[in-house]
Amino acid sequence: MSNLVQPKTVSDVQALVCNHDRLVMRGGNSKSMSSPAAGTVIDLRALTGILEYEPGEYTFTALAGTPLREVEAALAQHNQFMPFDPPLVQAGATLGGTVATGLSGSGRYRYGGVRDFLIGVRFVDGRGRLVRGGGKVVKNAAGFDLPKLMVGSLGQFGVITEVSFKVFPQPERYATLQVSYPEVHAALLGLQRVVDAHFDVYALDLVVNCQVGAAPTYQLLVRLGGAPGLLRQRIDQMRTVIGDETAMKGEMLIDEADAFLWATAREFSWAPPEMTLVKVATTVSKIASLESALATQNIARRYAVGGNLLWLPWPADPATLDTLLVQHELSGLLLRGNSSNPLLGLRRGQAFAQRIKQALDPHQRFPQF
């Protein structure tokens, strides 16, 4: 059984680490790894608040339990945002959880992922020591890159207590070109043309729609941003870039329709809530073979970030997906569902992770995957 504790200060976290043998962190409880089966659960939601925000420097520092929606609201007052497009904002995701799981949304295509914007971190290691890495402004983020080490660490190395990020100005307006294809090869050709054109695209996703008794259909979503007066012209240019008849007939979504489309993507409201949800790192070259393997599953799925990331709901035991990913030489992270290990498919970098864990958590107080 799990024992839940809720520290209110960093000193409380240090004391808890020193006095408990098995610890698991929990933030906004928006992901499955927030609900462990055993051990002492450190609930970080009381460790919340924006500590520093310098709009002129485009940086902020906040405690790890701070909800993403609170940060978004503060940034919006100065027309700024977190460009890596963190998922599950409305579900209650926190800054610390976002770093620990390494989650970025579709906006990663244009700007880069969470690791590209994290400039500083403080965490409590397995000995109860408060460790600092990076800085609070970009020019001071020097030394060994500890912040990057914590991205995707899943709580194995320590309890993240504070993070610092750089942010960007919010684009004035967005518009999305939505192009429908009846089969995957035509959709991949359109996607590849967008990639090869090096056009200034904010997001590039390929959505797979499934219906019982019918072959899947594909929607290419190309999101652009910028000055309102130029967006329609740029959408027309994108139709020419894709260069096929379906692109010329594609629908342009703007304002509320555009915002709703990408909010649905970010919150995974398109994915059946009863299914396991897995993030799979992939490449465009593997999509066709993956689609052949998934053809019998009849489940909607989404290839994001120009085809380099697959968000996959899974209706069966995660062990069957683990086998499929190994066969395709892919790695996955379980975000929602029940499994003894959130890592699926190929396990890369295990030897390096073991060395880091031995240095930061020699008593094995934190989870090990």
C-alpha cells in the first residue's frame, strides 16, 4: 500500500528523502506514473508558485508543483508562451511532471522540445542533498547540463523542486491547413513535401481516423502562425508546396476552429479515455510499416512533430504493444494505463542511466526502470 505525504517546502522534501526507503513523486496526477502501487508517494502540489518572472528577459522560475495552466495564464498577460506546447495543461499537469516525463506537444516541430527551453533546475537527490544545475537566465546557464539530465528521467534520479525556463513571444494569429487523404502513401508524400520545403511551419501532424468496417483515412494538419494579414496568403503557398489536388481542396481553419483543433490534440481528448495511451518515438520512414502492423486495431492515432512522434491509444495489454515496438526497433513511454514499467519497446541508454543513478541515488530510494 502507498503512504502519501505532502511537503510544503524544499526542506520538507529533503527530510522525507532522508527518512524513507522507497519514494515515488506525484504532481497533478495527469499521467499513469503518478499512481504507483507501493511506496511512499511525495505529493508535490503544495510546492507551487511562480518565484520569478522577467518578461523582458523571456525567462521564469517556478516551483515544480506549479500547474502549467497557472504559468500559461501569467505568460499570456505579456503575450508570451511556452513554445514546446506542453500537453495535458487542462488535465492539471505540472512543471515538474512535464520535465520528468519529457513531454512536448505538436509545437515542438517549430521550436524544439522541453529540453530546449529548460535552463535551470533544482532537485533533491537520493541522499537528501539539494542539487542545482543551470541558471535562471539564459546567459547564466553554464556548467554540466544537469537540467537536460532531468528531462525524461521519470523521477529516477531525484525529486525536482524548482525549474527555470526560457519563453517566446506568442504569434499574433494561427491558421491550419487540413488536407484529407484516402491512403497513407499519398499522405506521407504530402507530409514529406512540407518537410523538404523548409517552410516556417509551427506544427505538422498526420491524424489517422478509423471507423469499424472501413479502411483508415488520413488528415495532414499544417499549422502556420504570424501576422493576421499574411496568413491566408501563406496557406495558399502551402497548398502549392504540397502540390496535389487534395491540398488545393483542403480546408483552412482559423481562430476558434484552429485553437480547438490543437487544444484537442494537446489534451488527448481525441483518444478513448479507457485505453492505454503511449508516446512512441518514431521516424517518417517507419510510418508505412507501422500502419500495416496497426491496420487491424481500428484505433485512431496521431503522428506528430512531422512524423517523428506517435501518440497511440492501445486497447489491449501493454505487453503486446511492447512486443510490436521491439519488432519495429522503437521505444515507447506509457502515459496512461497500468503497467509495472512505463517504458516499452527498446530500452536505450540503460548503462548511462545506471551510472547516473548510482551517483545520485546510491540507496535506490527512487524508482528504477
